[in-house]
Amino acid sequence: MTAKEYLEQIENIDIRIKSLVMQECQLRNKKGDEKSLQELKDLIDDLREDSIKLQRKITIEIYSMKNNRYSALLAKKYLNGVTWEQIAVSLEYSSEKYVRAVMFPRALAEFEKIL
């Protein structure tokens, strides 16, 4: 698993949670059986717990990086869901393209060393 794939796990879990929450709402609107609703709720709770644990683990790993700009970039991208433009502004770069095309691959390569 690459560093990018590893970090994207957070986003993937959140996507699954949102999808299951939608299913739960649809089932509730259709007056679905309580057993199915409870199974969905349990699955959502388990995924939320997994997401929290993974976020804590990744937060520690990201902030263990020696380069503070790289760790800030990865944290903003994967933990906070910030746009490339917002990341560039917060890191005081005028070009979001530079941040995405140059700094981001470097940050991933540096993070890869931790894994």
C-alpha cells in the first residue's frame, strides 16, 4: 500500500459511513424492520470507531515527520479535508499548482519513510 492509499483510508471510511447513513434513512422512511435498522446502526457505529482510531494513528504519524510544512500539508489534506487552494494560502505559497504538483509528492515520499 502506498502512502497516498494509506492516507486515503480516512476518506474512504467517511464515504462508506455517509452511504450507510443514507441507507439507514431510506430504510427508516420505508418503515423497515427493526433488526435491519439496528444492524445498519451497528455497522455505522463500528465504522465511526474505526475512523476515529485511524485518524488518531495517522495524526501521530503525520506529526512525527521532521518537515513541518509537509506534515501540515498532509494533515490539512487528509485530516481536515482542505482544498489545494486553501492549503497553498495557509502555507504561504502563491501557487496551489506548486503545492499540489511539487510539495505534495515530496510530502508523500517523506511520509512513506515513516511507514
